[in-house]
Amino acid sequence: MGRLSTHILDTTHGGPAAQVGIRLYAVDADRELLASVVSNADGRTDEALLSGDAMGTGTYELEFDVGEYFARLGTPLDDPAFLDTVVIRFSVKAGEAYHVPLLVSPWSYSTYRGS
């Protein structure tokens, strides 16, 4: 059964990033908002962003509101902040499990396909 999940790790403060706005879009034909959630205390979503038949083969985008997160923590930022909304575009195959984590600081980010 297909499944898409994510989590956010704050590499500046060395832990999960809580209360970060996350949006998931399908971007194959049109750009359609599929989910809008906020990360929990563990930097994860409470449920999978997509699962089962709702997760078809295609291209998706995750948006993470990291600028608001770092500002809320009082992290010193450039003006304007170098990173505001981090967008990750990726493709999936129906029926497979995908975990797309975000490792982020105010000045850099990385991701990978996790399990």
C-alpha cells in the first residue's frame, strides 16, 4: 500500500522542528493542494500525508514554512531571511512507501528518500 510521510529536523538547534506549516500539492496537470498540516512536537505529521488509493503515481511538492519557524524561535536571521518557504518537488510510484524528510537550518537544507 502506498504511503507518503515527512518530518523536519532543525540542524541549527539539534532536534525536531515543531509547529512548522507543511503543504502537499499534486503538480502533474494542475497544482492541487492535497493537504495542509502542522508538524507535531516530534517534527512529524500526526498521520501520513497520503496513503492507499489517494497516492497515485505522479509528481508532488512539499512546502515547509521554515522562515516563520526560525523567526518564532528567535534564531538570528538575515533581513530578509535567506530561506522562507522550502519547496521539494519529487515523483512517486503508486503502491510504494515514501518518506521525505527535511533537514534544515536558516541557510541550508537537504532531503532524501527515506523509508
